[in-house]
Amino acid sequence: MPIVVNLDVMMAKRKMSLNELSEKVDITLSNLSILKTGKAKAVRFTTLEAICKALDCQPGDILEFVKD
């Protein structure tokens, strides 16, 4: 898949656990884990916005396009 999710990188930079991010964003651990591992097929802009607010980052810090 050409879209890479770097959520784990941003979480590590902010020293934030999956549980902590889950509480701040109000998303289930399982859904956040699916997103973190790159298995999600879509992400809502509201969810992306909440993650960016919680991690104090930009969407481009989390999502990356990689050419094949």
C-alpha cells in the first residue's frame, strides 16, 4: 500500500502510550491499533484531527505517501 501510517513514530516522539492516546482521542484501543499497524482502509478527518491535536502534529507527520 502506498500510504504508510507513522502513528507509532509520532507516539514515540511524544512519549505517549496507545492507552493514553486512545483516551485523549476517544477512540477504542482496537480501532487505534488497526490504524497504527496500517491495516485501516480509511480514516475520518475528525479522527485524524483529534489525533493531530493530541500529538501536537500535522497530518503529514502521521500519513506518508510512498511511491512503488
